[in-house]
Amino acid sequence: MARTAGSHSDITGPRVREAALRLFARGGYAAVSMRAIAAEVGVQAGALYNYTPDKQTLLFDLMEGHMTELLAAGVDDPALGAEARLQAFVAFHIRFHHARPDAVFIAYMELRNLSPENFARVEALRREYENGLESILREGVEAGIFRVADTKIATLAIIAMLTGVNTWFRAGGRLSIEEVTAQYWDMVRRAVS
């Protein structure tokens, strides 16, 4: 099949992913058809298969890409103490996710739509991220700085709390993202002290 006149793979491929991200976040993976994605991009439905073999692969690529970017962007300095590392994690998590609300929504809400193989791969990336936070908490417990009964539960609770900022925070509201981050850091610090 010939490529649509004026289309370029280095332009159209990213547009397909951006359109799928928007539509999946707005309507849910199950409700979005390949035709709807094609219409959003402005190409024929058959042209999408030049960029992805199917909708499942597209969802997986979006989720894996989000997690890979998250892991690559995170910087943990083991030379810092556990409290400073935890504070840096809180600030990073809120800042990173605030800039990507659609990707975050999909990464958490569409796991159920992944095939078992794709789920396992995304789940492994999620565990890698969680393990980074858990190691900070474990170090703090061992140093007597934190009092946490179960570092795994604390890890999951902190990540859920921080990710929740995306569900309610709006730029231009009563508080800036920096003020929200400071308050969340205070809540996390108190929760583990």
C-alpha cells in the first residue's frame, strides 16, 4: 500500500502515538478504535499499520515508553542520606508525572488491557521503579531515621499518594506545583518518621 501523499514516517509515527495517548486517556483503551486514531492523525485506518502492528502493541509501546522514560529520568544519589534521597524522590515523582497526565493515567488505568506477556514486561519496569524507593526507605529504617513497619507497603502507599496529585492539581489554582510538592514532602516525611 502506498504511503499517503505528504506523510513522513518520522512525523506520522509520533503523531500516531500522541493521538493514541490522548484518545486512550480520554475514552479508555477499549472504547478507542484504530479508525478513531487514524481520523485523529488525519490518515486512512490502513496506514496506521505502517506504524504499529495492532492496538495492543500501540498500548504496550506507550506504557513501556512511559516507564522507560521515568526510569531514565530518575536520579538517585546514594551518597546523600536517606531523608534527602526521599525528599528528592518526592519532588521528582510529582514533577515528572505532573508534566505527563495522559501517560500517567494510561500507565495506571490500562494495565488490565495488556496481554499477559506485555503486562509482565510493564510490571517488571514498575517494580524496578518501586524498588528504588523501597531501597531508600530500607536504608532510612536501618539508619534509625525512618520508622516503617513494612517498607513494601510504605513504598506503594507513597507512590499512590504522589501519583494522586495528577487527579486533582490544576495549574493556576490556589497552590503552585512547588507548594503542593512541599506539602506532600511534609506528609511523606511525617508518615515515615
